[in-house]
Amino acid sequence: MDLFDAIVARRSIRKYIDKPVEFNKITKIIEAGRYAPSSGNLEDRRFILVTDKGLIEKISHNCGEQYWIATAPVVVIACAMTDINERNYGLRGKRLYTVQNTAVAIENMLLAATSLGLGSCWIGAFNEEKIKEIFKIPDNIRPQAVLTFGYSDYIPKKRKLKPIESYFYSDKYGTAASSPHIYLKDFSVEWNKKLQESQDFFVRFFKRMKKAWGKVFLGENNKNNKGKK
Ligand SMILES: Cc1cc2nc3c(=O)[nH]c(=O)nc-3n(C[C@H](O)[C@H](O)[C@H](O)COP(=O)(O)O)c2cc1C
């Protein structure tokens, strides 16, 4: 699947069919996470792969009331190594890069899953302490997200997104792009503009012609009129 197609096709899937995921697909998903960029190439993220039904059931009881998680044949706990970034980049590393380094890997994984025909969901609402306890996660490691993977039980509805013009500004924050269609390569707008301009030109041209011809005839009439007097 083309990358952009996968980006558009990816949806959060919240119910899976009872079918195991092929191991080579799971490996590819982890690989996709591994290849994501990281600040200073620190690779400060780790993933706990969970396929045991009992453990997945336990996870589902620690994510609010999101019991549908138990239908997923594969769950991944995405963990951030909280101290490495701080050592290298201070507070900015701790607060920002640590989160970003894991988040970017997660998105890679979700996209890889989509391209492999799998559904997925990023779950942020979970009891961190409980998850740490169940999976024996040390203090310097923070579970950042629970990810579900599996074959979807349904076809998700089409997404309704905010219009693309509202997503970006031109040159300065808050300044709406003057011609967003140019950025979007929507040339139909330009064509319509040109069409309108040429229509306006002809309308003006014919108006002038009419006026000019009118003057000529009116002038002649005036002469005739003068002659008559
Ligand atoms: C940081 C983060 C936390 C999220 N937490 C949850 C969650 O706890 N449960 C859930 O069902 N979806 C969760 N989602 C998925 C979003 O609800 C979902 O991405 C959003 O509604 C857009 O839908 P889409 O993924 O189908 O495009 C989370 C997504 C992100 C990025």
C-alpha cells in the first residue's frame, strides 16, 4: 500500500475478529517503530508485546471501561525511557523529546499495521501504575500508550476532518494562507479564476464596442438631425 493511502486509510479500530495476527506482521510493525526518528538518535523507547489472552484481559480492565480491548489478539505497550533524554537534553529532553520519540514510533507502527491490512488503536487512557505493576516496568520507564492490533470486525465510517485551510498558516502564525488551493495543487480554482477573468474581459469588450458603435450611429443621427434643422 502506498504510504499516503495508508495515512488516509488508518482509523482507530475498536473491535477485532477472533483471528491471530501472523508473526511476520507483528515483527514488521515493531520494525516500523524501530526505524522512527529520535532526538540524538537515542532510540529511547521499548515495546512490550502481549499476545496472552489473560494479560490482554487484564489490560482491558485497566483502561477505563474500554473492555473492547480484550477482542484484540495483539497488544503493544509503548514505553518511553524517561532518563536518557534528560541526561542528554535537560528539561526539554525530559518533557518534550521523550514523549515525541515514542509518539513518532507509535504512528509508524499504526501506519505499518494499516499497510499490512490490520486495524489498530492508540489508547492513552489507562492506569499507568497498574500497567507498570502487571508488566513489571521499572521506575525510569514510562508506559506511554497501549496499542491494539488485529483484523477489524467492521468497516469504519468515513472521517470528517477540519478543512485543510484551517490547518496551516502562511508565513506567520494565525495568518490564513491567501491562496490555499495553490499549496493544495487544486488548479481548478485557478482555472475558474482565469475563465472568469476572460468572461469579464469579453463582457467589458462588448460593452465598449456597443458604446462605440452607439456613438457612431448617434453621431450620424445627430448630423442628420442638425441637417434637418
Ligand atoms: C494520545 C492519544 C490518546 C488516545 N487515547 C484513546 C483511548 O484511550 N481510547 C480510544 O478508543 N482511542 C484513543 N485514541 C484514538 C483517538 O480517539 C482517535 O485517533 C481519534 O478519535 C481520531 O480517529 P481515527 O484514529 O480513527 O482517525 C487516542 C489517540 C491519541 C493520539
